[in-house]
Amino acid sequence: MKASDSLRAFRQLLQAAPRAWVFGLVLLLTLSGLTEGIGILLLVPLLEMLQDAGTTMLKPVEQAFRVLGVTPSAAALLALFTLLVGLRCAIQYGREQLALHLQHRVVDDLRLECFRALLGTEWRWLAERRQSDHTSLLLNDINRIGQGLGFGLGLLSSMATMLVYLATAFLLSWQMAGLALASGLLVWALLRGHRRRALGLGQGLLVANRDLQGNMQDSLATIKLAKILGSEARHFDELRQTTDRLRTQQLRFAANSSLSKALFQTLGAALLAIYLFVGLSLWRTPLAEMVVLVLIFARLIPMFVGAQQQLHHWLHSMPALLEVDRLLGECRASAEPVDGLEAIEPLALEREIRLHGVSLHYSDRSASALDGLSLCFPALGSTAIIGASGSGKSSLADLLAGLLTPDQGSIEVDGIPLLGEARMRWRRSVAYVPQEVFLFHDSIRGNLLRGDPQATEADLRHVLQRAAADFVFRLPQGLDTMVGDAGARLSGGERQRLALARALLRKPALLILDEATSALDPDNERRIQDAIDNLQGEITLVIIGHRQAALEHVEHVIVLDQGRLLTEGDWPRIRATLKTGA
């Protein structure tokens, strides 16, 4: 990565911050540097006054004091020096606080921008990627960018102060200042390899963090399975190996930073000795000026070391920023036509949903998920979709829900093609109850309100009754009962009924039930089936699954085979066809 790329990335982050904050930070950096430089310059006339040597540096200060009506004295100079130090400390405090606020503002805005981009991306793009990679980016990578920005702002502050020190040194002795600048640039060039290595180690850390995030997420989600299979040791070893790789990357970066720091401190000490020898023995620099120059150079060396370390940390965070840019670029390329956060009116369903020659392909599969389907789903009707595993049932459900768009063919609702804004409006009219229900770690009320935040208490009670979820009213805390992590405190049947109630709260035109009763005991299956039967004729139903109870009550059955329509009709005819194998 070139220096210009690093500067461009830093400017990109600052442009995301409020402009007034950036201007304020630059102003405070300038004032801090000026007060630092003036304070250092005041040491020269102070030392000359103590030596009783009326040199050129002392006379202008005495004249300035007389203009102000102050008698020139060591006490007056010390008072002014103390005042400047106090003023610089106050400016520095304000600068650090403003930089901290700016850093957190940029990080929070960047995290929200990434999450909003993910929310606005087509479902197909999201489904083809590992969820834990997005989690790692939102948590680890963006935090690293925040840390890198903090070091970048610190580097900016260090450079501003170093420039003031160098300008002060040039005012005292341009020869000594030139020697210090040339030697500093030489050392900076010698340490170029360490900075390049920091960038490479940052890329390694990004990969290691993602591996840890994915391994941790999978391990925690499968602890129960590990206990059943007796594979706890394997789970532990996999996580330990991933942790070892992460630690190795972190230690390599720390070693690289420590080595460059040690090298620069060693070279700095040698250069300081050279400055003293050249200044006193060869160029005969006055003692008062030499003392101040040595003080400047002695402060410049650790600041230069600190700047090198800050640059290392900034470069170490660069791969994370590049990864965020890559994600945002891919999300924009795969963005949905309308921002999902905008309020849009649902699309009404009055006559039918019709598919014309619909085909769907996934990039990681050679065969089509759906191939040339032409189907009709009447409004307020009930349709079941059945077929072997991999026949395309879930893909068809995703198309009906507006989550996917076909690669060939079209889908229409009352003659309106589901494209662009119309597809987003249709999604507002659809509710989907998947086989694996997800409940948030919240109360029953909180989970239901995800379906409609404006719902009243009466609305909640109504949908619970329609979903045969009246068990809620018998709980000690009722609607305020906490469901636990992913609904762990509830049974499978209770979770399914709450999911159905949440779906009904949306008042959907189309309700899709994906294997809603496949994993339930007979009693819970009957309860949910009764609730579904009561919805017949009031809402358009699409049921995916093979349960006999569901198939006997639907009006139409569609049979898929390898993405193609095998047959369709009412259940008695379909059952007879399947038995005869015709």
C-alpha cells in the first residue's frame, strides 16, 4: 500500500465526521503547537537573563515587556512561561476530548452505515455469504478502524507538535535543525520495512478474527449437539487452535512494533550525542541556545518514536477499512430497489398471484433451483407445496415472499409485476413463519411487537387467540414473560404458536407457513393446524410440507420435482396420482 492510499483512507474517515468538529480539531492542534513553540523559545531569553548575557534573543523580549508596561525580569519570564504551559494544557485537554468524540462518532456512523447496507441488500446475496463474517466486520473490524483512527489523530497531533519544534529549532540554529531533520528522515526511511510489515500483519489479524468469530458462533450454537455426540474435546481443540492463530498474529505485530521502537531509540540516542558534539565542538553554538536545542531534540526523539508507533497501528487497521469499503461496494451493487427502512404502502392482493415461466439459479449450484414454473395462487385460497428435499419448495416460498427475484420469467400480483418498488411493497403484505422459529431474548410482548410496533393490548390478545396461543394468559407474568435466548424457556409448540401470532399481527395478504408443524408432537400439531384451519377464506395461505392434516384441508396442492412442476390439483387426486406413480 502506498503512502497516498493511507492518506486517502484517513481523509475518507475525517470526511465522515461533522465538518465543524474537524475544523475545531485542526484549530486546537494549531494553537497547541504554537503555545508549545513559544514556551520553548522563552527558555532562551530566560537562560540568557540568568547568565546576564544580553544576546539577540533577550533584547526583543525585554522590549516587548516594556511596551506592555512590565519590568523585564526572570520572574516575569517564568510567570509567562507557566501561563503558556497552563494554556497549552487546557488546549490539549479540549483537543483530546474533541478527538475522542470524533473517533466514536465516525465509528458509530460507520457501523450503522454497514448494518443499513446489509439490511438493504438482496436476500440472495446475503444467503450466499457467511453470517459470522458480517458479525466480525461489524464488531471487530470496525472497532479496529476506530482504534486506528485514534492513532491517526494522535499521529496528526504529534506531527503538528514536531513541526513546531523543528520551526523553533530553525529559528535558533538552522544548521542544527537541518542536521536533525536530515537524520530523522534517514531513520524514517530505514524503518520503511517495519511499516510495510505492519500492514501485512493487519491483514492476517483480520482473517484470524473472522475465523474466531465463525468458530465461536458455531461452537456456542452446537454445544448441545457436542454433548450428544461426545465431541466436546474436538469443539475445544478447534477453538483453541483458532485462538492460537489469533494470538500469533497479535504477538507478531507487537514484536514488529517493539523492534522498530528499540531501533529508533538506539539510533536517536546516537544522533543526540552527535548533535551535542557537532554543536558545541564544531559549530560553537551559544550555550543557552544549545541547551534549548538539546531539550527540543530530546523531546523530538520520543515523539518521533511515538509517531512511528502510531503509524504502525494506523497501517495495522487499514485492512479492516479496506474490508468495510469492499462490503459497502458489494452491498451497493446488490442493493434492493427501495430502502427497507423507508415507510411504503403495502401492495394489496384482490385476485391472484401468478408465476409465468419462472426459473431461479444459485451461483454455487449447477442445476436450477426452479425451472420454468407457471403457477396461480388465488386470493384468499389455500395452497400446499410438496416435494422431496431439494425440489425447490423453499426457493418458491422465497419468491412468493418477495425475498428473491426470478432469473427468468415474472411474478405478478393482480397483474402488477413484482419488480422494483412493487416488490418491496409486496413484502409489506407478506408474513412468513419458517420451520425454525426465531424468538428474540425479550418478553412475549416484545417479540410480538416486532410484527407491528403500533399494536395495542387488544390486538395482541386477539392474535394470540387466533394462533391458539392462549397459554400466554396462564403464565404468571403473561405478556411480560421473558422467553429466554431464542425462546429457550418455551416448548417447540409454544414457539411456533407465538411465531404464528406475530405473523398475524402484520395483517398480511399472504401467509407462508414453511413446515410449521413438522417437528411438533401430535397435540401441538393439532393446535396449530386448528389455528390454520380457522384462517381459511380470510387470508391467502401457502403451506409447505407433507403433513397429512395440512394437506387434507387445503384447496390446491402443487408437487415439485427438481425445480419443475410434477403435477397439481386437489389433494385426493394428487394422493391417488402419487400412489399409482403416474
